[in-house]
Amino acid sequence: MNRFLLPLVAFIVLVIFLGVGLNLKPREVPSPLIDKPAPAFRVPQLHEETKTIAPEDMRGKVWLLNVWASWCVTCRQEHPLLVELARQNLVPIYGLNYKDKREAAIAWLTERGNPYIATAYDLEGNVGIDWGVYGVPETFVIDKLGIIRYKQIGPVTPEALRDKIIPLVKELNGAK
């Protein structure tokens, strides 16, 4: 009897874990940085190596930080949406170019359009690590006090813009 009971119990436990895993949403991985101050950094800008950029430069306004790279396939998918969002002037978008070659990143933006006010250049990926980046693309919404309020893992989609990002930006800006 025990000979058959142990494999049955193991099978049932495995089925439960599989069932729970299938119901998880990988794009909604909770970030420990939500409702915490944005990690500090000061790095060179992508287009102007002699100028630097830091989150404190954006203090006082709601803004987005989009982590991207020219080698990122899914970044191509979200990029037209970011270009359109930038045209709408709803929220300033800053880029964090992650583990990329400067020349490739600049060429990529020249070819596809540049939605960013400025782009931080994170060649080694240290800024990305501090921000808890799992991979590119990722997008953060930061409030006027420099607090991270939302993290989009994976490409920004029309649904994410409509249902989460734009309503949150308007709320943080005090608009209805």
C-alpha cells in the first residue's frame, strides 16, 4: 500500500505546483522597488558623453524610465508606441540604454526615432542591476518625489499604456 501511496502523493503535489505556476503572470512579477525611492545613479548620456544624467535631475516631475538596447528584439515591438507616446507630451520619457554599444544604440534611435528626452548609458549594466532589471525592455513610472510607482516587465503594450501607465501618470500629475 505504501509503495503506491508515496508516488500518488508526489504526483498530486506536482500537479498542484504546476496548476499554480500556470496561473501566474510572469509580466506581473512584483518589484521590491515599488513605492521606494528610485535608486541613485549618475552616468554619461548616450548622445553626449560629457554630460551626465541622474534620477535627481527629474525630481519634481512624473517621468518614465524605459530600459532598452539595440540588440533587444522585443524593444523593436514597443518602440513605435514609445515614439507615439512622446509625441503626445503626456509624460517625459527617459531611456536607460542597457549593456549596449554606444554606436549601435545611437544608430538604432536614428533609424527608428528617438522618444527620449535623454538616455543614460549603462554599458556595464550596473544601473540596471540597482534598478532590479530582469531583462530588457522594462519601463518604470516615477513620481514627482522620485518614488517608483509602477514597473512594466517586458514590452509596453497598447493595453499597458491604456490601462496602467497613462492613468497612473495622470493620477500622479493630479489630473482626472
